[in-house]
Amino acid sequence: MGIEEIDARTAPDDGLARFHALELACHDELATEAGRKAVILLTDAEDTGSQMSEQDAIEAAQRADAVIHVLLITDYSAAEGYGPGVASKMAGDTGGRVINVHNEKTLKKAFDEISQELRSQYVLRYYPSNAKRDGTCRKIKVEVPRRDAKVLARKGYYAPVR
């Protein structure tokens, strides 16, 4: 798995452009990569400069078959459109998770946890009853009978286009 670094600190108007950077990384860099793909986003989940929306970034990750793990570096309550709520949606919709980091020790622990999870995943195959190749979003839900099992799964996928 290759590592690409996208710097989202500034947009043309000097605003923060996290959603745009995420969409570019998924669309331009990861879409053609084979195998498992994960984005580790170290952020406060604030975006004041993107012309892309949060949903655009999530859709790009889903279309690239990439999981977003957010290392959240803030403790403030979610303001409208920012913070922990946005981080949770991005991670949850793609099968990733949010880990709060406060210092170098918790950052190292977060990377270790994600690294371990990426090495110990199972891949499930799903054959939909709807065989249309129309590019629409299809919702899925993964459940397991074991109470002690931890399931991280995307909430849907995009059907292939002809």
C-alpha cells in the first residue's frame, strides 16, 4: 500500500480545504489503486475553504473503495458543519472510525491501533440482487451474531457503471 500525502492547510482563499483535499486524494490518487485502501486523516475536521461538500468527499472515498480513519485533534464541541460530528460521518459512512488524539503518546497509539486493524481485517463478498449497472448508491448493513465482535463496515457502495 503506497502512501500519499495531501496538504490541505490552505485553499486559494487561504481557508482550510479538507473536503477538497480528501476528494482529490480519493478521486485522483486512490481510484486506480488495487487492493485495500485507507485514508488516515489527521484533522480538527474544520473546513472553511472547500468548494466540495462533506458528502462529495465521502462519495469520492466510497467510489474509490477507501476507508477513512479520522485522527481528531480537537476537544471542542461540534459547531455546525465542523468537528466531531463531521469526522464521525466521514469515518462511519466509509467503514472507518474516529480516534481522539491529544498528544504525541495518543497519536502513536492511534496509528498503532489503525495499523493493527488494517492487518487483521476480513473481507466479505456481497452479490446484490439488483444487477443494474447504473452507478447508484446502494445501502448495506453488516451484522454479526457475536456480541464481542467489532464491526467496521461501510454503509453502502456505488454500483458499477456499464
